[in-house]
Amino acid sequence: MAGYPEEKVAKEELTSLRHQHLLGLATYGADEIELILDTARQFRSVLERPIRRVPTLRGITVVNLFFESSTRTRISFELAEKRLSADTINFSASGSSVSKGETLKDTARNIEAMKIDMVVIRHKSPGAPHFLTRCVDAVVINAGDGAHEHPTQALLDMLTISDHFESFRGLNVSIIGDISHSRVARSNIYALRALGANVTLCGPRTMMPVEIEKMGARLTHRLDEALEGCDVAMALRIQMERQEARLFPSLREYHERFGIKMEHLERYSDLLIMHPGPVNRGVELASDVVDHERAVILNQVTNGIAVRMAVLFLLAGSRGEITDDA
Amino acid sequence: MDAKDLDRTLDRMARQIVELIEPDQDPARHFGLIGMQTRGMYLARRLKSKIKKVEDLEIPFGVLDATMYRDDFRMRLKQPVVRATDIPFDITERHLVLVDDVLYTGRTIRSALDALMDIGRPGAVHCLVIVDRGLRELPICADIIGRQVPTLPGEEVRVRVNEIDDREGVWLVEHSQPSD
């Protein structure tokens, strides 16, 4: 269709994703991740303008299908969608047809009948997003499926890291906390490994999945080992239910053994601290660490909206050769 | 147009830009040159240095990518690439000259105008193109034109610049083939 001149793009440059959906980062290449990050940086500058929106996804309808409650992720997606001028619909599990016993498949079919273009789904069952791609024609974006993956969180973490470091190659990143229940950890491991970073996992034995090293990460149960030579430490949130399940003796003991404290920030003077939020002060991170300038937690919020805008934009627009459906 | 013709035309257009500057106004505060990604950016940069050389005037320079404002987003087969927009000055009340290589349907300039309106409220926007190839689909016109070349819909006008291409000049390609 005429109207705009064809852009001249360097032949090696990737211009669109090889995937039709974002179900996880396991199959995403480094070049695709870099494309998302580059695009996110452009959208980030839109967020700083007087008029914080662009008409790019006008006429596109996105439904936020959140079967698990979430405030931050849902609001982040909703803002990303609105800033792109898309029409958004929010669906939360409670008080909906799901609580009346409707299956995921039927919910999906109903949505399909309403001609929705994109679905953002959070569900407690791993693989639910993948299942959805078989029921609907829409683009599916995984906002967290059980303990499997949370790709947009990892992507925003990558963006935050790239704000502080020139390259991912050879960067030492440690992920500390409840690895076994963490979809954030999994997606981050995939992303970091794809980009060439070195990953160390650290946490109590009770929270470390068996054979997790096969994902290409180093394992330790000692915080000092994880922080020695480390560039970025990502602390994962401890859910209170895990304590009731006796996975660790007490919050205080967890903090003693695995909590990041001021003494760590002082000993490792270049260490950057990240946390997907919300932080349990005094558990994963000491309270004064949370407020320290090397804890880049709030930046992650703006980056989250920008990354989600980039993902929505790239998936909504790509119609070219689709080589992968994962 | 070969490389020398292009250069001569840029010289002439640089002077036309200077004519647009109000005599009593300081260009550093009231004027701006905005290059459209991608080739418009290189051309605008050249115009800026020509103006500096000939008139000793420093014109503020910015880069605009209007991809997010395109009207054909869902109809394209290839993903449009979002590039940097960097306008390091306040555009409100400024007189801007938007620089692009080819003016065709007018849709690119229309999206550029929408982008600028979301960034601020310019005092005036003038449009400068190397080639105006006609076949407008919107009521858009250029204020400073390098060359007017009537064309047919199947043809293509290609502007190439040394900064990113392997040659320099302007070509009219009949029955357009895929761009190299």
C-alpha cells in the first residue's frame, strides 16, 4: 500500500519479533529481547512528554484477563494499553462468570466472539496462556502463569539493568529468594542467559528446585557467595504462606541468612539491588537498603509500562513471517 | 539528480530557510530544524551546517520519528521500526522547518504534525522536501522544494545519502521494484 516510503534498514537489524505471542522467554532470542528493549526506550520518552499518549493502537481492543488478583501488573498493562490509545477491558476472576464455574475455554470462546485483538492473561495454572492460543485468534500475552513464567517482568528487569550497564555479556547477576515458586526467577534466567549474563541462584534448600542448574545457572545456599563479584542482586519476594508451610523457620532467620543489608551495600560498593515488588521491608531487604539509591525499585515501575507498550506494539503490528508459535 | 546536483540544491534551500527567519528574532530561541527519521535527519544536518557556514547562524536541531502516528499500522505487512525522537528544545511558539526527503501522499507529514502537536505547540511549521513527487492524498504542501517531479503511482523516487547508503543522489525508478 502506497503512502509511506519504505524505510532503509540495515540488513542485520531485526525489525519484528519471530513470535506471534509472548508466552514466555524460553524461546526468545537475544535479538528479539534487544528489539523489545530498544522499542521500550522510545516509548519511555513518550511517557515523559506533556501528552503521554500516542495513537498507535487506536482501534485495537485488549482484554486484561486476570484470574489471579494483581494490582500492579494489571494497572501497568492497563496504562500501557491506554497510552497506546487501545481500548481496554478488565476482567477479574471474582464476581465474574468464572466464579460461577465457567471454564477457561468457555471464557475464551466468549471473548473470541467479541472480536478481541489481544489478551493479557494471568492465571494460576502454568500453561494457561499456551492453552488460550489454541482457543482464540487473538494475540496472547502471559502476565504470569503459576510458577512458570512472567516474561514482561523479566523484560522490564532487563531494561532496568541496561540503564546501568553497557552490556549484558559477562554481567554477574544473582537472584536471591524463593526460586521454586518464582515465575519471575524463571523468566529472568531465560532472559539473562539469552543475553549472555552469568546467573547465580541463592536461597534456602527448601526453596530451590531440584536440577535448576540445568537452566545454566550457578547454585549456592550462601548469600556471601552469591554477592561476591556480583553486579546486580535481584531479591525475590517472600510470600507469607511459605512460612506457614514451614519452608523456613521464621522471617527473622530468613532475613539473617538471605536478607540484603546495609553491610552488603557497604562491602560491595558497586552492587545494584533490584526487587520485583512489593518489598517486605526487613525480610528480603533491610529497610534502609530499600531507600538506598542503589536499590532501583521505583525505576522498575516506569520501565514496566514502557516495556509493556513495546510488547503490545510489536505483537500487534507483526504479521510477517511467523516462524515460531511458542 | 547526482551528488553534485543534490549539494547545489541543498545550498539553495539553506538560503531559503534563512529567508524564513524573522530579522528581529534570535534563531537559537525562536527557530528550529527538525529532520524526519531517517534520511530527513541527515539532510537536515547538512542544511544546518550549510547555514552555519554561509550565514554564521546556529540553528537548533532535532530529530523526529513519526512511526507511532502512522495511519496504516494495521495494514502493513512489515513491522514499522520505531526510531529515536530527540528534540532537545521547547518547540512551543517556535518556527520549525520539517525536513524530509520525498513528499508524496502527504501522510508522513500529517503524522509528523500530529507528533509535534503532542510534544508542544509550535508557532509555525514549514515543510522542506528534496523532491515533491505529486499524488497527494491529503491537503499538505511543501514550502521549500528541491525539485518538483510529477510521477505515476507505480514509480518510486529514491533519495540516497552517503551517511547510510552506498551512493548519493536522487533517482526516479519506474515500475517500482523492491528497494535494495
